[in-house]
Amino acid sequence: MNIREFQQQIDDLYGTRDRDRGLFKSFSWLVEEMGELSRALRRDDRENLELEIADVAAWLVSVATIVGVDVEDAVKKAYGNGCPRCEKTPCACPMR
């Protein structure tokens, strides 16, 4: 499944609910899932790590859909030519 297919799948599954919930409540769910991912990473909880990453991805594309962003196009635009700052692969920007 590519990014666009995933975004469509999530919209088919949850799009009506997400739009009814609204942008800021849906964004709050994304933030909550990021917290759950953070916990799984801190605890090295391999059992839940894949699920939490998938949940973050799902909520991210839900928020993108609500605001009318095609995630695949956005990723290509931002990273299609390498690093968005130096345009090199691998990135040659100084470490921050």
C-alpha cells in the first residue's frame, strides 16, 4: 500500500467521524497517539511499537485529509530531491 492508498483507506474507514469531530479534536488524538508512541519507545515495548507507529500514521493522514493535504504529494514536494535544506542524500547539513 502506498501513502495515497493508506490515506484513502483511513478516510474510507474514519473520514466521516474525523470531519464530524473536527480539526482540533482530531489533532488532539494525533498528539495523544504521539504520547503513546513515546511511552512505547521509552519502555522499549516492542509488542506495542508497531501499533503505536501505525496509530500515529493514521491520525496524521486523518488530520491531513481534514485540511485537504495529499500526504504523498507533500512528502514528494518536501523530500523528493533529498534533504529539504541542502538537497543532498544523505543530508549534509550540520548537526543541530
